[in-house]
Amino acid sequence: MYHLIELLSNSKIVSHLDILHFVDEEDIQVFSAKAIVRDSSLLYIRELTTKTETKYSYHWQTKAGKLICRWDNAPHHRAIQTFPHHKHQGNGENVLSSKEVTLEQILNIIDKQLNGERKKK
């Protein structure tokens, strides 16, 4: 879990990091944090790892609280081809297939989107 802190601390898109919960024990690792992105949007990160499972949720929203995208593997959308991995966009009801992702991949996706928006201006 320490690698997540290092990844977020060294990220060029994260302007501030609040670690909300951290457990690093032999049988369980838990990490949750709130990262303020350079455009003032927020990225909420949750990862839980045990010997038998890994759960994740990366929730990216505007400063005003509007969902941009959330990637997670909660097992509640069985019809999705990539079950349990999926993403929510728009108002959250738009559920799409998504491969399993890591925090590093999410940071890269956000960075590319921010750079694309900057080029449009």
C-alpha cells in the first residue's frame, strides 16, 4: 500500500493528498484517500486487499460533486461483459464495461483527459 502513497505523491496531476484510512497488516491492506487534481476535481481512491480478494474504487468527480467517472469491481452489475469490473459515467447510471484497472492507469487516464481539455481551449 505504500506504493500508492508514493504514486500519488509523485503524480504531476495531484496537487494535494489526504490519506483517509491506511491499514497494512499481513492479512489485510486497506487504503483510502482523497486527491485534489490540478484542475480542482477530486479523485477518491479505495483499495482493499486480503489473501482471497481485491476490491477497488476510483471515483473522479468535479469540485461541485458531479461524477466524471468511477471505476470499480463491486459485484452488482452481472450483465456487464467484464463483470465485476465496470465504470460509471455521467450521472452514474451509465454503466460500461471496463477491464481491471490500477491507480497508475487511472492517473494516466485523467492526465490524458486533462491535457485534451487544455488543448481545446
